[in-house]
Amino acid sequence: MRSSSVRLRILITCGVLVVAGIGGWQLLPSDDVRTDPITVGTTDEVTSLDPAGAYDAGSWAMYSNVYQSLLTFKPGFTTPVPDAAESCKFLGTKLTTYQCTLRDDLTFSNGRKVTGEDVKYSFERMLGIKTDVGPQPLFPTLKNVVADGRKVTFNLSGRDATFPLKLATGAGSIVDRTQYPAKRLRTGTAVDGSGPYVLKEYEPGVSARLEPNPAYRGAVSKTGRTVVVKYFKESEELAAAWKSRQVDVTHRQMPPAFINSLKDAKKDGTKITEAASAEIRNLNFNVRPGSVMADKAVRQAVAAVIDRPAITTGPYQSTVEPLYSLIPQGFVGHSTAFYDAYPEPSAATAKKILKAADIDTPVKFTLGHRKDATYAAEAAELKRQLELTGLFEVTVESVDWQSFQKAYAQGRFDAYPVGWLPDFPDSDSFTAPLVGTDNTLHNGFSSGTIDSLISATQQYSDRARATDDFKAIQTEVAKDVPLVPLWQKKDYVLSTEDVAGSQYLSDGTGIWRLWELGWI
């Protein structure tokens, strides 16, 4: 879906835990005999059960439970620890060769032993299939993978201090090479992983039943209870399910008005975990030939008009905060590059930019968004702001999540807001995947200057030394405007008073720790 004064921090302990009607001793699971499943509700759909086929929060939440990566993140920590691996390290000081020794006691859920060849196969397969919405953009420096018994060596084309962090993500999920086709995605609802859970039942877009994996060996010391995940198309549906107690826990996304209504949680036995989150949302532009947004002046004019406070206080009712940079607060190199370039919403500035570029007005373009009441309100507010200037004419399209991902990847929209969770707790997760060449947004943007700066940030093991380069990237982004940052979001987990461990479910790293949940 991740304390030091210099390095980034996404710690649940920095948040505010509001507990209604129970004592502190009840925050931990009990050993009572209650065995019925805990039901978790979310709007984050799984777009593919195959790790080579998805790069989204819902899918990766699933992967962190049913698959293993060589490394993982412990709650509240930003340095990865071994999971499927026994140990991992860079060889030498060049940061171009990374080697892991695989544990010798791992088996897939089908009983087959996990080998180094499976690890090699998983990476080569993911990079080879290269789906439109896959995670391969995370590994631009990976040249090849060599397996020798339990030792797996990753050879990189350049220095990359962030490589261990990337291994700890859903993109590093290890699959059974006998069950997952080499050149295409696996179809169906079966999963063969070695994670803390086994996927017992799955109905796409509806529900998933996960049961503890007794054969799991790794960083998680104790697997949890059986969990049923229920998926909802829109946030209002999730809120209705919560009100009717169809779910015991909810995470991502409740309607803003509903979150604000929970100030009196004590009245209905609701526990709320609120923590600083790394989730951001950007208005992305399709800069490929044929789109009106291929002209930088049009993008700059849009950036000059957008009124973030009106968005954060309107559609989102102050559950999000305005963001003026690519890298959010709390991360190395955060700046206010867009505020510096466009300090106040200004139709006059936008008009001047368009006139200087000899662009006729009104500029007509298509704005696409995921189908949801809150996102529809956001799109309506963007349309209102832009059209109020007389400089733009905006056509809004609403599409379901999976179709939306495919549509923007194929260039169907000129502009499209997308939320973004870091893949790993480092500022690099907001730069290379979003504005690097061949980025995950598939918007056609490429900048040699930005690519060079991204490479420069990756060479430092001491991440604070990359601060100036990260700030330079954001300055360049504010000039080229391949996207406009909109807001940074708080993270909310709701649970009933008889569920323990909900405060550990998410810490902003993209890992969904279902094993932390239990009955009180």
C-alpha cells in the first residue's frame, strides 16, 4: 500500500490511535477459542493474482499475504529484513551486485520446495512479460539474475542503493516456475505462493478467503486468523457495509464525509487508527503525440489554475492536505516546487502562458477518473476551476478501476488523476516510477535531465546525501509538468471493538499485515 530527523519515516506510532470503549490490554489478540473469520472491507480491488500483472495497491496487498519476497519490512521500520532469504547483501562497494541466500526450509502452498531457480524465474518472467500495468518499471537497472543453488545474484547496470528496498515489494514476489507460464500471465483463481496465508477461495471483485499457511517460514513469527476480504466498487458501498456490520475492519477508502462523522466513535464502538500516510494523488498528463497535453504550455497553464485548497476542503472535506511537490512531506528531498512556480491560482498567468505559445482557447481535453462518488466530485471541481477561466473546455469520463488503468495506459485520456502509494519507504518510489522514462503511468513523458538526476539519487547508501538531487528533480517536474501534485492523504483503519491488531494492519509501505488481526 511505508525516528529520524533526516531520513523518511512512515511510522504508525506517529499517528493517533483512538480507541473507544476498551482498555489498553485489549489491543493485542487473545488466545480464546473464537475461530470465525475476521472480515476486512476495502475498495482496493485485485487486478491480477499474478505478480507479473499488477502494480496497484489492492493487488500488492494480496501479494504481501500469499507470496513471499526475499526481503520485507517490519512494522514501523524502513530497512528491509530477510523473509524468503536467509541473508542478503551488496557484494563490494560499487552497489552493482546484490546477492541473497535463500532459506532452505521454504515450500510453496502446493508442497513443492522453493529454490533459487524459482527466484530467478520470477524476475526474468516479470521483466519479460512486461504488461502495461505490471511492475517492471521498478527495475530499470536490473541486467540479469543468476541462481546457483540457494544463492541468487542480481547484477545491476548502475549503482542502486534502493535495490534492496525494491526486492521487498510485491514486485519481488516469488512464484512456482512449474505453475506460472514463462511468457504470459497465469489465468484463473489459483495461487501458488509461500506467504503467511493460503488463498482458499476467491471471487474477483467480490471476496477472498485467506487461511494461515502452516508451512510458512520467514519474517512473520506468528500467522494470524482466517480472514475474509470483501471488495467494494465504491467508497459509499464500503461505508454502507460498515454501518450494517458486514465487515469488522475497513481500510481504503471510506468517503471523506463518513470519516469526519466518526469523531463520536465512542458512541458506536468504533476504533480508529489515523496515521500520517505516504499516499499522494497527482493529476497526470498524457504527453504522447496526438494529445493536446503534448504541448508543455497547456500543462503549465493547467498547473497555474489549479486551486488545491478548494479540492482538499471541498470533495475531500479536509481529510487530505494540499501537496505542492512530487515527493510528499516526511520524505528526503520534499520541497514546494509547484508552489514556488505557481504560488496562487491565476487565470491571468494561464492566459499569458497560452498566448505566448500561440495556443487557441478554449483548450479542449478529456479528463478521466475512476468511478467513485468522491473522485467524481474531485473531477467536477477540477472541471469547474478550469472552465471558470474561459481557457479550457473539459469533458469528464468515469470508468471502473480495471478499465481505467488500461485506458490511461493506452492513452485514452488527456489528463487523469491517480493516487500513488510508495512501493518502498524511500523518495525514489515517487520519482523513477512516476517521472522516469518508461514510467508506470505510461504517459509518454521522458526527460534526460530527470533520468540523470534519478540515477544520481540512487548511488547514495546514505539517502540524506540525495536531498539536493531529489529537490532538483522536483524543480524540473514543475517546469515540464508531466503531472500536477494535488494532495497528500492521511491513512485510516477502522475496526470494531472486538478486533485486535488493526493499528498494525498498514503503515503506508503497501504491506497489508492481515496476520496482525485477531479477536479480543
